Amino acid sequence: MKVDFKSTDSYRARAGEFRVVDVPPLQYLMVDGHGDPNTAPEYAEALATLYPVAYQLKFASKTELGRDYVVPPLEALWWAEDMAAFTTARDKSRWSWTAMLMVPDWLGLAEAEAARVGAAAKRRLAAVDRLRFAVLEEGRCVQTLHVGPYDDEAEVLARMHQELIPQAGLRMTGTHLEIYLSDPRRTAPAKLRTIPRQPVTAA
């Protein structure tokens, strides 16, 4: 059977509901960058590199190991020196980010490197030299589901950061993460589904 990771607890969320979840260590293909994701060439190059490598890895898993899976949704870490640039002012030119695609735990660095080499042999991948394989350990997090345009997230994030997390006796730690459940090329902005997630610890 083809494994679909969107059915796991880490990807479950409802609009208007802020859940505390314990996210296990997960491994990813990652590309780091800086700047407005809508205009920065680095961001487009990152996505145009991540997906060919991820699909090369998926097909290798299916043909060589007999284990097929759905390539997980795009995720990204976001931060800024002044987080107000992300949560309120939304000054995207000041954002830093890590674009990521999760890699199943039955694959590892050797398989990821082979996929990188194989994908790069088929086409030019502009960010291939920035591609890395790493484990992300988020641990306890608060997450919810945002439905609508990405730029409308500010109110949800402000509520999460300034109200829900402190009221639960928690404080923010780690880096804000978003999971993009919808393909913006095929989905109307009003129907985009995004999971914002914030690592936390006891206050």
C-alpha cells in the first residue's frame, strides 16, 4: 500500500481549534534562503530543486525497496530578527526561511544523496548546492488550521502567540513552521489550507 503521511497526527488540524501535539523527530530535504517568497528567486529555485529530488527518492523507494508513499506536503520554517515582521507587519523582504519536504524514516542520508545526484543528472537544479538532509526535532507544539490566503494568517498567528500559548502556561521556543496542504497553483486563495505550527515549552 502507498503510505500517505497526511493521515498521521502531525498533519491533523481544524480551523479555530488550537491543538497541543507532540511531533516526533522527522527528517527532511531542506533548502535555506531569505526574502519574499513571492518575488525572491531563491524561493522558486528551492522548490524547483526539492520536488525533483523528492520524487527521485520516492521512485527509488518504490522500485528498490518495494515501499511506495505519497510525497508529503511542502513545509517551511519562517523567522525574522524581529518576529513582528512576520506576525504583524508582514514585511516579507525581512523573512528568512527553510523550505522542506519530509523523508520517510526507512530512508536515510545515503538514499537522499543518491536521489540528489540522480535528479541533478536529469536536469539543472539551481539550488542543488544548497540542498541538505537533516533531522528536525520540534517536540511539543501548538498548531491549528488556517483556511484562506496566506496573507490573512496574521490574525491567527497573533492569537496563537499572544493569547493561546500564554493562557496554556506555555512559551514559544524553536522556529515557526507551516505545512501547505493545498497546491496554490490549483487552489483558489480563499480555499488554501495551511497548518501553522509553533514549538512550545513550559513557561
